[in-house]
Amino acid sequence: MNVARETVNLRRLSELLGLSQTTVSRALNGFPEVNEVTRARVVAAAQRLNYRPSASAASLATGKACAIGHVVPLTEHMMINPHFSDFLAGAGEIYAQFGYEMLLRVVAQVDEADVYRDFASRGRVDGVVVHGPLTNDPRLPLLKSLGLPFVVHGRCDEEAKDYSWIDVNNRRAFYRATGFLADLGHRRIALINGLETMNFADRRRQGYEAVVAERGLDADPALVFSEDMVEPYGYRAAGELLSGPQPPTAILVSSVLPAMGVVRAMAEHGLRPGRDVSVIAFDDSLSFLQASGEGKTGEVPFFTAMRSSIRQAGRRAAEMLLEQIVAPNGAPRRELWEAELVIGQTTGPCPADRRTPVPADEGRG
Amino acid sequence: MNVARETVNLRRLSELLGLSQTTVSRALNGFPEVNEVTRARVVAAAQRLNYRPSASAASLATGKACAIGHVVPLTEHMMINPHFSDFLAGAGEIYAQFGYEMLLRVVAQVDEADVYRDFASRGRVDGVVVHGPLTNDPRLPLLKSLGLPFVVHGRCDEEAKDYSWIDVNNRRAFYRATGFLADLGHRRIALINGLETMNFADRRRQGYEAVVAERGLDADPALVFSEDMVEPYGYRAAGELLSGPQPPTAILVSSVLPAMGVVRAMAEHGLRPGRDVSVIAFDDSLSFLQASGEGKTGEVPFFTAMRSSIRQAGRRAAEMLLEQIVAPNGAPRRELWEAELVIGQTTGPCPADRRTPVPADEGRG
DNA sequence: GAAATTATCCAAAGCGCTTTGATTGCGGAT
DNA sequence: ATCCGCAATCAAAGCGCTTTGGATAATTTC
């Protein structure tokens, strides 16, 4: 019935044991110079009294925060999005495993730099993960000048040599997917892309455009959209495309989320995915949506998709960051993952009656 | 060019100013007994040198962590789900506003109790938010015995008097929605519910069942499902329902996520929502999905829905928790919100050819 | 048997802040 | 002049931990 008992601290514990604080601390932290018999006594007592070292005291003494910061930029009508949260789930698993804390800051995008300054000068975190990198992102020089270790989820530039990052080969994924559609006879392919201020969206477009150019597909600016990857966006963009004068026969979508909007719009137009219009989505293996292949083996996934688990990326990013914090002098760690191309039910040959004629001068090589 | 300059601490700052640490500290923390001229000098210097008090030192000295903990239970095939993350986004806004940190722990559900013990004994947080309350949830007595302030998102029991919570009137929402469908002539209504170990799902079912009983609707256990609220679940459940011998004419769905799966299954069966089968979803106003009414005024939402913003709930829960931390002796704070019933495009009168006959003895009250 | 290790343990300093309990001037009341 | 009160400042004591630099006793080494 010892309700709200004082939390026992190191001093009390050592008094109870008749040992010095030094010895107790060392016993618990696994130092070799303490007798195993003593250590066992200490550990048992700590367990029994539910002693755990105060986080702030420990971090004041060691200078380590044992925490990683993540900034959730709060744009006007968007907040924490599901891609983001799946990434966090993965990263969080790793942190928990290694005794690190995960700090989340939800702030207006403008204030992000200030958060990093706060993190650094108050010693709140030992490192951060940078989300949604822009081309030539100002955050990188800032973090470097603050001396705060970081890993970028994505890349900020073509070189990408002097910092750690983990990324999917977005250009190749969209290159392959577009090529696959072209192989199926599609010549008028739309791209419902993410926000192109984000570097990854830029790369995806490059992959798409490379195939359009190489194969002489319809290069119509009206076929390309760029916005935040949410369901209503896909719905609206697909609506425009399908109501337009020359609807595409295939659509590439930057995430499963807008892809669901696309399918919804198609249903309203009486079109069936895979037969009337083909759809390929980039699938981050979001845990709460269709098409994340884990488990359900045997089932043909709904979406044909470029697939790469964003949660797995979160895990890996966390690992890379922790490695870097433990051994700060190593070279930057870089990892480029290839997305799988998984065939589902939303792609098929271009319907014969909707083939656009191949321009004469582009028919070959 | 002062790269990686030592972070300036209170002692250095006070030396530079020719003042004692006491005065500098008080100046920065707004104590009245310091000369305004001095305070201005101090503030200016702090600003210029980018001084901010070390978080761990401050929290060691004050005994306050200035942090709130959230535990993300990691069940077998589910992780951080979008409902959860939208709630976090809301809570995080408030924390940031009041200078609190948000700690996220991603752990196996079994270990949740241990996390709370860790939080408490290491003084990591000043309070926690309890997510996904079960009926008679063991976390509440634990948190009480640990003396850790908390707010529950939802309720754990019928009384719900001796702890703080914020909840939606789930029973009434589902009571109203079911009644609305009955008014439209539907007599065979399915319920695709959340996991009924969760207290909220239980309440939703009660609301549904009350109408079924009162109005003498088909009370077929095959019409009720209970699982984690993800898209594929809705797809699968609706598939079963629609392929069965007596498909329902209306479906209640516990979240927009499975509701999208329901719509997908309907499309495959060649059924149009609102005409062939009515669908009402509980809409948490998830920021990345259709049907969150903010902004897009004038548009008729897709789903007919019971709507209550989970992000707003996150904001409010955070506020309640902070109030409670500041003034620990007040009575528990409780708040029950009513969901709106919003008419969209997915409901309509029961098709004439599919009306089930009203049993003779239940035709009237 | 003296000196040098080795195995254990400890006292005390320090991490950077907040806060308690003085201390110093100084103008106004006595 | 003397005392009081007020405004402004400060020295020093923690907060609870880690870690440095010894101690002390037991064990080897020569």
C-alpha cells in the first residue's frame, strides 16, 4: 500500500545497500571493476525498489540526451501524413530497442530552423532525421553548422555525397513503371505526382519524362499534376483528366492515397481500372491500406505498384543515425533502395479503340 | 566563421555580462525583482549568443520534465495508424505552443505498462495520454499508483468519474446513424465495427443494436464484423456481405478507412454506393482523406458520415492534460463530444425490390 | 618478506540550471 | 543622525547522476 512512494534515487539505494553511489552506479552500468556478488545484490535491490536513474540527471552528467528529434512540418491544410507516420513507426521501433527516446515537434514549417536551433542549444537530442528534403535544402547547412548529426530521408541534390541519407531510386522506379505501361501499348500516360518542391517528386518526374521522350509518347503538360499526396487530390486530378478532351489510357500516381481517389473518380465515370484505364501507384507499403503485400500471400494485390516499405526505411534511417551518433567520425552513410514493380489488377493493355496513332517521325529509334 | 562554437551556458553568459547566474536566470525567467534595464541587457545578450538553458539541467533543477508521453502500441500486423497520427498532430500543436516536448514510444503492446513505469521512475514526462482504452483498462490503476497525470482518449467504463477523459458520444452517433438508415427504409443493416476489445467499438455496437431492437430490424450476427479499422478489412467484410445469401442494403462502417475498402468491394460487385447499397462511415476528419469538410465548402461530401475531428480531440486532450499538470488538485476533467451527422452521396432510400418484409408482430411499436 | 599488482570500493568534483537566504545601497520616515 | 523598507543583486546549496583520482585490502612477483 505504498502509494505514491518517493521515487528512490541513487543515494537512497546506495545507503540501503551500504555501498557508495559510485559502486552502485558502476554495478548497474556494467563496469568491470565491481565484484559480481556485489553487482547481483545491487541489481536485485534496484529491481525490487524499481530504481531507474533519472533521465535528466543522467543526461546532464553524460552530456548525451539519448533522444532523437523529428520535426513534423505543419503546412496550411496538411498535417502529419500517413507516409510520415509509418516512417516514424519504423524509426520508433529502433529507438525503443536501443534505449533512445523519440521527440516529435509539430510546428509551422517556417519555424523548423528554430526547432533545430532549440534542439542543439538546449541539448535536447543527439541527432535528427530530416523529412521531405527539398532541392538544396537550407536545413542541411544549418544542421551542419549546429553540429547536430542527422540522416535525411531522401536526397537534396544530385551529388548527395557529404551527408547521410537513405532513399528509394525514385527516378528508376518511375522510369520502369512508365516503360511498363508503354510496353502495354499506352501512349498517353498521365502523372499525378507529389509536390515537386520535394526532391523525390522531381526525380519521379524525370523518370517519367525520360520514357516519354525515349519512346515518343504524348508529352502533354496537361497530363502532369503536382500536389500534396492525399486522397481528394487524386480524385480531383483524375476527374479533370477523365472529363477532358483527350483522357489518358494510363495514370501513374505518386502514392496509394491519391490512387484511391483516382479509382473513386474512375468509378464515377464508369471506368474499370486495368481494363479501361491502367493505374500504377507508388506503394509505400502503408500498413493500413490495401496492397501492402506482407502476409496476405496468394492474393493478387489490387494496385499494380512500385513498392518500397517506408516503415522499413524508417527503421534503417534510425539505425544509420544511431551508428553515426556512436561513431561520429565515419564517412556519411548512404543507401539507395530499388522499388519492386509488383503486378496487380489495375494494369492491362491499352484498349484497342483508344490507341493514339504513333507519329510518323517517331515510330522508330 | 565560428563553426561548432561551444554552446554558451549560464555561467559564461553571466560572466560576460558581469552579473551573477542568479540574476541572469531570473532576468530570463521573468522574475519581478530584476531591474528592467538589466533584464533588457540580459535578454539581448542571450539572444545574440543564442543562449538557451540546457533542458536536462533545467529539468533536474525544477523536477519538471516539460514533456508528455504517448505510447504507440505495436500490435502484430498493425502499427501507428492514421487515426492515431492525426490525434498526435493535434496534441503536438498544443505542446509546441506551451513549450512541452512530445515523447513517442513505439513498443509491443505487452510492454506498455513497463513504459509507464519507466516514464515515472526516470522522471521523463509530466503526464501521458492513454490511447485506445479497453473496458476496465489495467493502465488506469497503474498510472494512478505511479502518480502520473493522464488523460484518456475515450473511456474505460460506464461510470468514468474518477479520471480525466475526452470522448465522442459513440453510442449516440451510431444510434442516430442506424436510425437514419431505418428511416430510409433499410431493415437489413450491417455493422463493420472496430475491434470490440476497444471500449469505443463496444459503445458503437450498443447504439446500433438499440435501434435494431427498437425498430425490429434484422438482427443477424452475420451482419456484424469487428476488427482493426484498415482498408483491406472493409474490403473483405463487404465482400463477404455482398456475396452472401442475404446481402444488407446498408452498411455502417467504423472509419473512413475500411469504408474505402467497402466502396472498392462494391465497385467489384457492380454496386453503386447510395443507390444500391447505402454506406455511413464514422469520419474522424482524417486530414488526408476525402470527406473532411473543412475548406471545400459547397462540395457535397462523398460519404454520409458521423463526423468528429480526431485532430481537434488531440488538441483538447493536450490542453486538458496540461491544465491538470499545472493544477494537479482539481477534479478530473471530462468532455463528451457529439458527432455531426453529415449527409453525403453514399446513402439513399432502400431499393424497393430489396425490401425485406416487416415481421407481422413487429410492425408497430 | 618487501615491492608491485590486482581487485574492489569510495569521496568528491562537476554537469548547468533553479532557488534559498543573505547582502548591499539608498531614499524616506523618525 | 538613526532606523526601516525597498529595490536590486549575489553566493552558495542543491537537483541526481557519472566519473576522476585515489584508497584499501588481497594477491602476486621477485
